[in-house]
Amino acid sequence: MTTVDWTRKTAAQMAAALKAGEVTSVELTQAHLDRIAAVDGPVHAFLHLDPEGALETARKVDEDRAAGVELPALAGVPVAVKDVLVTEGLPTTAGSRILEGWIPPYDSTVSANLKAARMPILGKTNMDEFAMGSSTEHSGYGPTHNPWDLDRIPGGSGGGSAAALAAFEAPLAIGSDTGGSIRQPASVTATVGVKPTYGGVSRYGAIALASSLDQLGPCGRTVLDTAMLHEVMGGHDEKDATSLDEPVPACVDAAMQGATKDLTGVKVGVIKELSGSSDDGGEGYQAGVKQRFEESLERLKAMGAEIVEVSCPSFEYALAAYYLILPSEASSNLAKFDSVRFGLRVEKDTVEKTMLATRAEGFGDEAKRRIILGTYALSAGYYDAYYGSAQKVRTLIQRDFAAAFEQADVLVSPTTPTTPFKLGERLDDPLAMYLNDVATIPANLAGIPGMSLPSGLAPEDGLPVGFQILAPAHEDARLYRVGAALEASLTEEWGGALSAQAPELEVAG
Amino acid sequence: MTAARVSYDEAMEDFDPVFGIEVHVELNTKTKMFCGCANEFGAEPNTQVCPVCLGLPGSMPVTNEKAVESAIRLGLALGCSIRESSRFARKNYFYPDLAKDYQISQYDEPTCYEGSLDVVLDDGTVVEIGIERAHMEEDAGKNTHVGGSGGIQGASHSLVDYNRGGVPLVEIVTKPITGMGERTAEVARAYVATIRDIVRALGISDGRMDQGSVRADVNLSLRAKAPAGEDQDAVPFGKRSETKNVNSLRAIERAIHFEAGRQAALLSDGKPVVQETRHWHEDTEETTPGRSKEEAEDYRYFPEPDLLPVEPSREWVEELRGTIPEHPAKQRARLKDEWGFSDLEMRDVVAADAVPVLIATVEAGATPQAARKWWMGELARVANDQGVSLDELSVTPAEVAELQSLVDSGRINDKLARQALQGVLAGEGSPTAVVEARGLEVVSDDSALEKAVDEALAAQPDVLQKIQDGKVQAAGAIVGAVMKATRGQADAGRVREIILQRAGVEG
């Protein structure tokens, strides 16, 4: 028996220890399964576990390693997968009751990539139904709780993946980000999450919410770990017509370079409208969030970065445009859940009534809300005013970003205006819930990459604050360079990763 | 209950018809429009399916480039402009045979638009039909209703076969066609026949209406005739009906006859025509109401976000333009002239689908009449017996031409040529090889023929006498005997000459 608690290590450390023969993948995988068994009751990060499959993968990796077979960098390091990703033979629900019991007959490209990278898949993580939400409270299977404070939201929609990382149930996790579903959960759980450039990671096999906004991405507890997973996930895929035909960005190299804490010559643009520090964007920003953001800017400056202020005036309309485009696309993407070929079926005497009854019972309130919104927005006579105008706003936002990136290499803002709110607090106020994503949504509308990493705890409530970095399309590596530098500077002060400061969870019997 | 109606001719006397046709062409690409599944007719249900064409969660479409090529070629053959960038759109509606509950189609940006097509009627009249657009889309699956009458009403349950789901289609939409009067039905029929001929000539579809590879929806409305001397185009269009799935040339004419008569009866009675879709019934040759415009669905079209726009390069489009065959009707007129065929001969050749093999046979050196004789005679009979089309026979146009050249050179006669053809069809080799292997050549060696004639004359001395007495026609009996003795391989003309020589009479 090892006395080391492997679940507390970074993925990079695990990979190195596996290579050095200090630990086996079976031991690592079992340690995480044990941790999940011990703490996931109250956290509820997972919807489905696959201990047999994960251990089987681990065993084969250990055998091959013993036989001297050359293995990929993360071979044997376990990973948690958001339930939005189709996994062959493993239940996949996207957090919805309408897909309860569906076992997919095929693999998404990203799950196939994880298998090719020989990473044991621990299980499927909880999420807001079809990724619609910022708190996981819209999951059809009950909410996930934030390991920092079990009464608070873990963010959403990818709260399950973020909470699994924060609770040391998994070292790495897959997320999907349509308006902030990777970055906002990372922010409120003191973990790292990256939304890659649109098309950088194949969407084939990711259950679609809004196809023109959705992007899968890596989640980890450190910038380097996240970079390693990014390189496993990304790359061209001929099954996704919107996939970029270019190599995966050199994320790991960029993270290593950043860790040297030299940002000389890097221009960092503070987005005036999202910084919480000016008259334009101060509204709704928590004091501690503003404070940690300002401190992080000072650190970047201290490492040689030049700080400039940029303005993106069209961001004012981003939320409105987003809540037209997303429901429009979602209303169409969710049509296929009609009981005919898979998932729930509430049998009635005609196919039309069966479809109606199935959808009435299978979808939750938020899904219904957005399907209704989208159906309305696409209706004849309304299309131009709603969907058409939203697309125009999208173009304006892309122009704002293009202009801002003329002045800066990366753009920064707090990831969310506040630290995690309490479960139930905004459930009856969809607009307040939507406002939580005000800083993350513009990146999705423009298709550019973004990262959230921890910048400290807010003094007033001791809860995590996230720092967002945005880069031009195709320049994902810049996120890792700047992110790794800030992380190195902060962890030096903290004496280790911020995630280590999370309160101990009560361990089950 | 059958609605009251007047005859087509009466309807045409009182009203001015306006019509339009939507033709769906199923492309014969190897794979489906947006996935790698086989695109073949007649497989076991649900055996040509995958996550994409079943619309499983997470699956994504990828455009079949060959289908785009076929659509562009068809657009060019219809004289259309080809859009530099065109997006696919989603047409949203719920139906069990539509796996994703939306159809990927093209909406406001069809790849092919603004064309025109000359249609040649039986009497040679040429009518120009305006083409509004030709766009790509995917087909839906096929529902089978079990129990009851086979319709959805009264069925105990329905089965869905998704093999057809995702099969590539091109939909060709005409502009409203006016001014055809009583020739409306004839023009509609000729238009669809022309489309069918074009897709076959392009090789992009088998064009089989009986298997649904070419399907038509017929829109028809009637309007009042303008008073004498006034402009008919100033009279607004009436309300139209759209008759769906009219799937044979005859049915197109019949459907227009029925609809014109039905609408005319309503209008004459002062009743309104309802704008609606109608179903065509092949058995009764009638239409019945489907959805009315008021109940029509709002398809909530929007650009398909999972696909990139179709952006064919100008170079590619020009390259494809070079592959467009001649307009079938114009080609026929030209060939009829060049070949010197009568109207009847040409019509038979067209009806038998023999134009392509005739062209190839003539190109290989045969005269048009000889080519026609072979393909419309012996070979048509063999094809009919074997239940195959002419181009599926195991004899090539070049071999037919070679066979004819053997006849022309006198090496074989017609009877031997038919035997040689049997050999070719049986896979024994080229006509020349078969003639040599089977020893079918005409005996032209005079000494052998003289010997055979002498033997025959010796056997029938009375005949020789008759000939010498001036009854030259009596020589026929000797010719017959010689032909028999040489198993048909003698040149009958030469035999006759020799007989007359022997009898000492001039031929």
C-alpha cells in the first residue's frame, strides 16, 4: 500500500510517476474510484461510473508499460467525462431524463481520442440538462454541490466536471462551453478550464446545444494539466465539417514557457466593459472579485507584461444576441428527442400524441423555456427581427474583438462577476442566472479561445474568484503562456495550488 | 365523395391556367448526402443506416462532394447560374420518418438559380420553361402503415425504414408557367420527360419514375380569361393547389386534367378554390385534399450551423460545364436529320432508349440504318427476353458495327450474322473471332460452288431443262439445294450466276 495520496497530485505528476514506475495506473484509478465512493454522495459530481471499464484500461496500460511499449503522455491517467459526450457502451444522458437509459452505439471523436491516449474513463459527470444553465440545478438528476461550500453552486453547465476536479475525484475532466460552461464552473471551483478556438476540438459525438457556439474543452487543476489534455482532445476531424484543418496548438510548450514567469513584450488588454473596474462595467461586480482581478493585473505587469485598456462597446448586446441564437439552434437540435428511435417514450395512441407526451415529461423547465424561445424566434415573420438581428450583433462583437486584438495579444477580465451563489438562489430568476455568463459569452459568439484560472479567494466570503484570458482565434497557445505565468506567480505566494485550500470534505462511512 | 368537375377542354375554354412543377431527382451517388452509408434501392429495411442518418444524439453531417458535383452539373444543364457561396438550411418539422426532425435543405441560397429549359413537344413546338432554382436536400425515410387500408388512418402501427433517409436529392422548381392554354397538360408532361432525359444523359440519376428516382409535384391555378384585346398577364393568379407525388408522365397529364376540371367547376359555381396540397390517386386518377394553407407548417428555416457553405471554385464550375451533354430533344432532332430517319423510326428509337447505343454504333462505323436494324430488331428481342436494357447486353456497339462490316464485305450474309451474334452474346469473342471459330464464312470459292451446282443439277435434270427453255425462275430450286448443301454459307447471288452459266443462259 502506498502512503501517498495520489488524488492530490497533478496530472503531470501522475504521468511522470507512472513513467518512473512509482505507481501503476490501476493504483491511480482505484485511488480515484475510492475517493469518489468516499465523497461523491454529497458532491454528486458523477451521473454514472464505470469502474470496470476504467480499471480494465488501467490494467492494459500497466501491462504495456511493463512490456516496454511506447505510450502516449497521459496514458494511465484517469479522466472524467461530461455527460454531453457520447461514449460507446456507457450511458449518456446530457443531464436529461429524456435520454435516461440510452446506451450509445458509437463513440464521440473526443472519447475515441481519450481511448487512443489510453486514459481510463472514470465515469460521466453531471451537468445542466443539455448544457442549459450556470449551476447544474437544471440537471434532470439533481444538482452538483460546490466542494468549497456544499450549499453553493459548482457553476454550470459543467458543474460536475469542475466539482470532480475540486473534490479530487478526478485529475482531469472534459467540458463543453457554449456560453461559459467550462470557464464559469472553473471560476467558482478554483480550477482551470479552457474553451478552445471554435473548430479546434471535434464536436462529433457531443450532444449539441447550439451548434455554432458549442465547443468541447479541457478542465484541470493546473494550467499545464489542462494543456496536456487539450493536446489529446484537439485536432482535425473529417466527421465534423466545422473542424479546423490545422494541427493542435502547442499548448504544453506554451504552458512551460509561461511557467518561467517572463511576459516581456506581451500586451494584455483589459476589457473595459467586463472589468468591473470602470464606470461602464462596474455594475454587479463583487468587491473581492474586482480586488483579485486588479492584483492579478499587477502580477502580470510585474512579469513584464504591458497592460492596456481596450473597449468593446458591442458587448452590451452580447447577452441578448446569445439568448436568441442559442435557443433558436437548441430548439432545432432538441427536436430529435421525439421517442421514435431512442430514449424515453411515453406511449399514447398516435405518434403525434406520443411525441408530445414524451417531450412534456422528458424535458425539464429550462429546456422547455429555451425551446419555446427559439421556436418563437425562428418563426416566419420574426426571424429577421430576432435571429437575423442577433447574427448582426455577432458580427459587431467579432469586429470589437478584432479591433481589441490590434492593441493587445490577449484580453482579460474576471470570469464571473461574483463568487458562487447559493443553490436555489437564482433558480426562479432566469435573467439573474443568465447575467452570470456576461463575461464568458462574447468569446463563444466570436469563436475565440478563452481560459479561466483561479486568481484567489474573495476576502469577504473566502470563495474562489476566476481570471479570464481571451486570445484571437487559432492562438490558444497564448492562453497557456499567460495563464501559466499568472499561476506560477500566484502559487508561489499561496505555497501551492489554490485547490489545496478547499475545505476537507466529510468522508462517507 | 367525388367533387363536381367539368371536362379539361371546357375548363380551358373558360379559364387561363397557370402551373408550376417541382421535380425531385434522387441522385445515384455511391453514398448518401451527409454520411457514408450506401445509397442503393431495395436493401433490407434499416440496413443502410449509421448514427448520422439515424439522427442519433451527437452525430454530425458532412456534405457529399459528388452530390454537389451532380447538382451543379444538373444546374448547368438547366441553364442556371451557380452561386459562389450557398448555405444549407434546416427545415424544421416533426415526422417519424425524418430522423433529426429537421431536413437539411437549401432555402434562401440555392446552389443553382435562374435557369431556363427548352421543352420540345411532339409536334416540334419548342416551349421555354423558366427555372427558378435547383437545390440540394436529403430525402426522408419511408413509413409503412400496418393494418387498416395501408394509410396512416386506421393503421394499427407504423414501421419506419431509414435506408432512404439522407439519400441525396435535387429539387428543381419552375417559375410560374403561363400562356399554355389547352396545351398545359402536354407541356407539363414534356417538361418532366425532358428533366428525366437530362438526368439520364448526365448520368446523375437512373431517372426511374417507377422507383421514385424522379418525382413531381404539380401546382395549378386557374384565372379568368382576359377580355378580348386586353393583356392576360394583367389578370392576377388564382388560388393554387399543389398535387404531391405525381409519379408517372401519364399521371402528370391526368392530374392536370383532373385539377383543371375540379377548379373550373368550383369557380364557375362562384365557389373559392382552397390553397392546399392534394394527394394524387393513381387508381381513380383523382386528387383529394391534404393540408390546407391555414394549417401549413412554419418550417422555421435557419442556416445549418453544422455545415460550411458550398463554395465551388469558378474553375471547377467551368470544368463541369464542359461535361454537360447536348439537350436531349435537340440532340434527337439533329440525329434524326443526320441519320435520315423518319419520324416514326426516330420515335421508336427514343422510346426504346436506343439513342446512346445507336450513336456509339454509328461512331464505330456502321450506317445509321444498319445500326437501327440491329438494335431495334434482333438485339431488342434478346434484351426483352433477358429482361435487361440495351446497354446491359453483352455485346458492345463496336461489336455490332464490326458484325455489320462483315456483312457489308460479303464475308457473311444476314443469316450467318445472326448466328455470329449469338456467339458474341454467348461470350465466344468478337464477331470476327466467332465467324472464324464457328466456320461461318460465306463460301465464295467458285470451284466449290461449281461443284455443288453441278451436283444439284445432276440430281434434278428436269430443272436444267426448264431453265434452258427460258423458265429462269426455276433456278430458285437449284439455289435452294446449293444453299442447303453448303449449310447456308454460299453467296446466293453467285450461285445463281453459276447456274445460269451452266445452263448457257444469260442472267
